[in-house]
Amino acid sequence: MAVAGSSAMLFFSYFHPHGRVLWLPLKWNLLFIAINSYRIGRVLFKRYMADQLSDELKEFRQEHLSVVDAVDFYKLIRIAKEQVFHEGELVMIQGSTNPF
């Protein structure tokens, strides 16, 4: 909606009724269109990347973290480090501080 409104204002600034181009509003509207288009593109890209997660991770999110948005889960997975523990291996001692 912001991009459409700025585009309409851009059109008005260029074809102004007085016959002169209003360069200052035209430049500001170009800047607003560029910023908003970038942010829209970023949101769409993050949604796309969240859809590209493996089926195993999607199932894990659905079963255990269903209240977390898919994009937020993607961000969490992106910064996460996977560690594999074998059966019987000591992971944490109750009452001790977490080193992380």
C-alpha cells in the first residue's frame, strides 16, 4: 500500500498541473519506494526461506513449537548449532549453571 501511494505521488509530482516537475517530492518518493520495496522483498525472502526448511524441522516446529511463527523459527534455526549426544552421555547436571 505504501509503495502504491508513493507511486501515485511520484506520478503527480512529475506531471504537476503547473507544468513544472516538483523535483524534491519526486526524489523523496523515489527514496520511499526504494526503502519500502527493499523491506517488502526482505519479508518475502524470509518467508520463502522459512518454507524451504526440511520436512523434519517443519514437523518439529509443528509438534513442539507451534506458537512460534515460521519465519521466527527459521531465524532461530539459522543461528542454532547442532550437537549430537549419545545415549548415556552427560549433558547437564541439575543445579549447575549452563555454560551457554
